[in-house]
Amino acid sequence: MITSTQNAEHYTWGGQCDGWPLLRSDSLSVIQERMPPGTSEQMHYHERAQQVFYILSGTATFEVDGQEKKVETSQSIHIPPGIRHRILNNGNADLHFLVISEPKSQGDRVDLS
């Protein structure tokens, strides 16, 4: 099956951000997401899932275990299970990226305050 943002299920998160699941299985999840400028997600970790974030366009800022990391277009970052992290769009353009989780991260997320 060919899947894109045109035919995938759409959801919003954080009030302004968009997600399109391109693949959902128990062992693997691939989601394309869009974050407008000035948006961020809550600090969290996953108990079992490892994740790779691949930046399609824009610059992402990640907070990973207390360190800030910038990830540019055509770059990726790997987040192992149990590592505290969040993504922010501190730029002035929309941020587009893929988040690939193995196994799926749904139901595996622990939010931190």
C-alpha cells in the first residue's frame, strides 16, 4: 500500500501540531509530523521503544537527558528506551519530520512534569 499525508489518518497533538501514521504495527511505527514555529512537546521517555527522528525540513531542537541538540534537514537522532527527551521547533518555519519507533511507542510513553 502506498501511504502519504494525503491518504493517511490525520491527528493533531499539542494543540497545533499534526501527525500522519504511515505505518502502524506492534513491532514498528512510522509517523510523519509537522510542528509550527514556537511549538514543543512535553518531556517524556519510553519504557521499551527506541526512536529515530529524521528531519525532512527545518531545524529541530531536542532536549535529551539535559543536553540540547540541534538536528538539521536530512539528519537524524536516535533516542534509546528510557532516555528523557522532547522535541522543540525554535525556528521560524514549520518543522517536518519522521518519527520511527521500534517497537511501537503508543502506550509506552511516560510523561514527566
